[in-house]
Amino acid sequence: MNLDELKEKIKAAGVIGAGGAGFPTHMKLAPDIDTVVVNAAECEPLLYTDFTIMQQYMDKVAAGAEAVCQALGAGRVVIGMKEHTAAKLMLEDGAKVGRLSSVKLMPDVYPMGDEIVLIYQTLGRVVPPGQLPSSVGVVVINVETAYNVNNSVSGIPVTEKWITVGGDIPSPAVFRVPVNCNVKDVFKAAGITVPEGHVVLDGGPAMGNIINPDAAVVTKKTKSLLILPDNIPAVIAKLIPASRMIIRTPSACCQCFHCTEICPRYLLGYPLEPHKTLRAAGIEMTEHPEDLRTASLCSGCGVCTLMACCQGVSPSVIMAEVKKNLRAKKIGYRASESTVPNIERDNRLVPVDSFKKHIGVDKFDRAAPYKGKLKVKQSIYKLMLSQHAGKPSVPVVKAGDGVSPGQMVARADSGISAALHTPVGGRVSAVTGSHIEITVSEVG
Ligand code: SF4
Ligand code: SF4
């Protein structure tokens, strides 16, 4: 299949990055790529989603990545995977899992799934600051994305999501659930009650967001639903409002530099120094332009907040605020050359075992077995038109229309956008600016 044909199939199936920002996958495929890297790092603690997909369908993951590889005319697929994951899957460094695909083992450190870190760890290439992976001949796709690409080749759209349901619950598990099903109905079907004094995260303990389980839905980007106590460091850091942190920072930050010393992107030689950005934040952009501009290089991994700061400052929160302001002003940092990693890098990587203890989730890390498709019973689905990067999907159905499972209900808009399919059959009961509501014909 040539590149245009594959892009069309991926676009028609509504495939987006299944973890992270949810960038539409067909938009990622550009010429001059020599290597497809599959992100199998499963970076955050407590998550077993990608591990389970590989355990069940490694052949489909490799086939999806190889379809991309062949369409791009790239020579190889490198699957970047942690050593312990590979051991459980009985794979070793260089193991062939497809005609073009081999495994590259990586240490169990956080955040190995940051694609800039992943590319360096798997290929030894440093993406120039502010540039895309394509600048070093690489495209990165997540395990579940590769699985979805393989489905798209057979005309199967994205209507299911693989998720880990875990944290402080008796039996963590991995399930397949319908896209945009209600979180509360997932918990009901799984027999889970959220205990008093706990929060629910969409995502991992470091980068996940606190959600309201009574109102939230599982999106195409959801990798996990974690139930965690609200008094552990990972959650406390999320509960402090950014506005309060911004006021506190100038008096609390002692400029010790620890946040910078441990920053994974600083360690790759990026000109990203959170202690300097914190010092400059709140000052006019013209006074320290570089210290603010380089905040656009921050991945939001949270290591600086969760592992470095002993003054109760949350550098990653401030970085996110500065980034937001930069984006609004269309300002960013971009270099043309690769940087040179810090010679201390290997000594400063954060082992996941210490990370888990430090953020208070070690006691909740139990293997989450695969329990198959969860029978979620709900009578109304709200299919979100914006659950990917870029422009919202454009509805192609109207109120009153009958729909069947897998039918496209919204197409991709021009530019960066993605299509949307209904996971259930029924009748369209409403089309709004934010969602398409489907009343299910047969619940359960
Ligand atoms: S680690 Fe904390 S106190 Fe030290 S420079 Fe960073 S934000 Fe400031
Ligand atoms: S969140 Fe902190 S540690 Fe992570 S990339 Fe940004 S500044 Fe660096």
C-alpha cells in the first residue's frame, strides 16, 4: 500500500495517538523517514495497557508499525521496550517480532516514554530542541496506535479503548471498553466503588489529570483510570491550584538548581532550565526572553516537581503556565542542530522503583491481568467531537438518524483533525457543538 492509500485508511478509521496529545496519526506520516519507533515504554507506573496489547497481539502491533514503515519507505521498525516488559514477553534485545521489527531494550527509568528521550534511548539520536522527530528521520507511534493502524488497514475503525483500571482497588485489571463510555459505568461494570478520600485520574500518577468520575468519559487518549488516595505526593501535587503556586514560587524557590539537574530534557542538552524559568516567570517577557521561551521545550513529565523540589514548589506547574502563555502568543523555541547529552545523564536518570516510592504509589503496583471486553451498560453515549489534537470532527449525522456500531458519525475537518465512529448502534438524539449523543438501541 502506498503512503497516500495508508494515510486515507488511517484517517477514515479515526486513528489518533492513543497516549499523550492524541495527534491524528495520518498527519504524522511524512517523507524522509528511515525508522519507525514503536513507543512500548509504558512510561507511567501502575499501567499495564500497552503490555497487555503486546501480550495479546504483538503480531498486530508489529504489522501496524510495518504497514507505516513500508508506506514511508523506511527500512526498519524499532520497538522500544523496558527490560522487565521484554522479560515477561520473553523477548530479548534485538529479538525479531516481524519481518522489519526488532526489540530495543531500555532501562526502567521515568520518563522513558517521552518521545525525545525514547528516540535517544533507542537510536542514539537527539531531536534538535523544538523540532519534530521527523527532523532526525524518525516517526514514533504508540503500541495501541500501531494496533489501531493494523485494524485500519482492514477497514476497522477505532471504537474501543484498552485501559488499565487500577490504583487503590482490590483487583486492578486491563479491559477493552467502548470509546466515550462513561467512567461511572466502567466502574459499575467492573464492580468498583471510589472510596472516600480518593480521586480518579485519567492517565498515570505523574502526568494524569484528576477527573470527576460522575461526568467524565473514556476518550481515545485514555490509557488508564486510577483510583488513588488524595494524600499521596502524586495527588497532592495535582490538588494545588496553579494560581496559588505562581504566587508562592518567588518566595519559596531557593534556586537550588535541583529541578534543572534532574530534568530529562536538560540532560539531553536541551536549553531547558526550569529554575531559571521560575525566576523569570512573572517578569516581562522582554527581560529574560530565553529563560521563558525555552519553557516550550518542557514535556510536562513532572519529574522536577515530584523528585527534585524540597521547597514545596511545583516547577512543572509553572512551566505549564508559561507554555500556555507562549502558545497563546505563538512563541516557541526552535534550534536547527542536535544538542549533546550531559555527561552526567546516565547517573541522574530516575529509576521507576524509587519514583513509585517517592510519589506514594509503590504499594498500589500490582499486575493488572487482562479481563477482555467489559460489558458496559449505558443507554446514552456522548461522542466527543474534540478528543484529539487539532480541529474538532465535523458531524455527518443529524438528530433522528439511525446508526450502527462502527459507523462514522463525524469526519475529519481539513488540516489537523480526526474522524469519529460510534461504538454502539441506536439513534442520534442530539448533535451539539461539542458532541453527538446516541441513544443506544440495545443496552448491554
Ligand atoms: S528544586 Fe525547587 S527550590 Fe530548587 S530551584 Fe527548583 S523549584 Fe526552586
Ligand atoms: S516537567 Fe520539569 S522535568 Fe519534566 S521536562 Fe518539564 S521542566 Fe523538565
